[in-house]
Amino acid sequence: MKTLTLSLLCAGLFSTVAMAEDMCNATYRAGNYTQSEQCYIKQLKKERSFNNLFRAGTSLANQERYKEALPYFTEAEKKASSLNEFGGVYSYLGMTYYKLGNSKQSYPYYMKQLDITLKLGNMNNIAKSYNNLAVYYMEESQFEKALEHYEKSLSYEEESEKGSSYYNIGRLYTKISDIKKAEEMYLKAISNDEKFGHYSELGFHKSNLGIFYINQSRFDEAKMVLNEALVIAKKQGLRETEDDTLKALLEIEQIKKAKK
């Protein structure tokens, strides 16, 4: 399990004129990120607006194409003009740098994100900001600070949004070798994803639960949950999750061959 789950401020947090009639927006909201990516990049040839830049970036990020998304978010930051727009782009910039392996670069964006969400007073977005800072502290092995921020996140979150925090707390318990609590939290995350239809997160969380089972030498359970994750990853177009899941399934086969 190489990454934690970050929480992103919703791209629909701010409004844009005529968005309801925008075909790009329709494909984006339908979760067809390949088409929305192409649509927004085409729109950018006409107007390099905040919305077109931000949605082109988020369309790529939702396909786990973070390196390609980064320039769009960087330019969108320069075009932002409201607290909501800055909050959204800071959230995605922090996530993108984290996914590209630069957690230190993500930290200042998460601090800016928290400052904005506290000013705006949206409880769910405050929760997401605390979650992202907790992820940073986890990367820095500051486990007490990380747990403190995860608990703050949970206290602000609606029930439908708690899956990421459960998963991340599971990662924390794995790090400190509390395996029983770790598995309990992973299963709570998956249950939350399934209950509220968060399929992208479900694929990621199932894949990492499978890897967790491999590390515990529970290979039959690992194979079952990894195959479930693979189906979801393919359906949702999650390239990174699909690759990691396939590698984990191959590892199981190699272990079985070695035993024979």
C-alpha cells in the first residue's frame, strides 16, 4: 500500500455562468472523465478560463494522470478570483504534488486550503482539510499528530464522507503494527464506500486491503478482494489502481509457485 486517501474539495463548490448548459460539464458530472478531458481541452482553445483549466485538470486527475494535470492546476491558481475557487485549486494542487511523490510541496497548499475552509465555514470541507494535513503528517512519520488530525476530520464529516478517514486511520495502525485495528478500519472504509456508492474509492480501498492481506500471508482472502478491486478499477478507468492490483495478483502467483 503506497498511498493514503486524500480528500478533495468538490469541483462544484463554485458556480460558473451557463455551466448547467455546458456539455463538458455534463460529461464531467456523469463521470466520463476521458470525454470531459477532451471537451475542456478543446474549450481552452477558445477561452483559458478558471473553470476550463480547473476541470481539464480534475478530469485528468480523476484518471490518475497527475503529471498531465499539474500544469492546468498551476495555471488555474493564477486565474482564481474567489475563496471557493482558491480552496478548490489548493486542494487539487496539494493532492497532485502528493501523488507525484512530493509531500513537502503539498503541505503549504493544504495549510492554505484549511485556512480558506475555516473562513467559509463549510463543515465537510473543513473535515477534508484536516484529513489532508493528517496525510502529510503520516508521510512525515508524525503519527500522534496524524491521528489527532484524522479525529478532527471525522468530527466534522458527514457519514457519507468518512470512508477516506477510516482507510487512512487503518494505514496509521498498520504503520504502528496494530493489525487488528488496521483491518477493522479498512473494512469500515469499504463498507462506507459500498453504502454510499463511492466506486473510485472502493476500487482503491479494496486493492489496498488485498495488499494488506498479502502482507499477512492471507493469500486466499487477498486474491478474492483483489479480483473485486480489478473489476472496479477497469470500470472506473483507474489506471494506477489497476496496475497496482495486477502486480499484487502476480505476487500471489509467484509466492504460490515458490512454495511449490
